[in-house]
Amino acid sequence: MIADTELLPILYVPDPRLRAKAKPVAAGDTRLAGLAQQMLATMYKAPGIGLAAPQVGESLRLVVIDLKPEDKPEPMVLVNPEIVARSAETAIREEGCLSLPGQFADVVRPARVKARWMDLQGAKREVEAEGLLAACLQHEIDHLDGVLFVDHISALKRNMLLRKLAKELKAKQRD
């Protein structure tokens, strides 16, 4: 039950764990189902549509996503996900991140991707995605390699956004 699940603390930039490359999940890792449930509960509460294990301090290649089509939960749990194909065509979409609360920027990414992963039962999965799902897959899989959405924008915009975030987080700590 997600409602009774213990929430995990979300790491904020500049925590160095957000910049580390996550380790592949070993076959038969018994922590995965519980961790995935905690990540989903944390993501829903935040609220967000995607969360990668490094964002909650776990150096594992594990991602949860739920775009909630028609406001119905449809959680995806991706173990060792990877992008295996990208379109040459690009799309611009405003992105935000639970590790950079309240910060948003337009990001240019491939418009379509093919992603491959294993589910919690060890079955191989694959999807060809476009639109919001394509952007979300790329964003969350980037986290597994220590890449943040702000790394895809100009240095000037990135620095402005990171300074604003630091100021907001400092003000929150004083409150």
C-alpha cells in the first residue's frame, strides 16, 4: 500500500550524490520492490511524475515514473533503464525537477526515444515514446548518470537558476 509507505528524503542540488553515476541493479536484489514503493509514494507526495534512486540517496539504476493519464495512477518501475535509440528530430519542453524545487527551464531533447529496462519481476521491457513520456524517460535516466536537466541549458540560464535555488533553500532553512 502506497498510502502507508514511509517517504524518503529528496536530495537537493548541490548534493554531490546527484552528480554520481549510479550502479547497475544486481539480479535478485531483494530491496527493489520496497524501495520502488517508497520512491513512488515520495514522488506522488512531492508531487512529481518521475523520480530516480539517486535523488533519494540510493546509488542504483532504478527509476519510477507515473504520468497519470486521465488522472489514474499507472506507475512504471524501470530497473537498469537505458535509452537505446533517439530521433534526430528534437522537441522543446519545460522541465522541472524534485531535486531543484520550483525551478523550471525549456530543455531541448530528442523528440522520440526507445528505452529498454527490466521490471521488478526481471522481465525485459521496451517502449518507443514521444511527448511527455520521452522527455520524462530521458530526464530520469540522465539522473542515473549524474546529469541534471540544467546541464541541457545555457550556462547563463543554469547559473541564474542555481543561484535562485540556493537563495530559496537558504531562506527556507532560516524559517
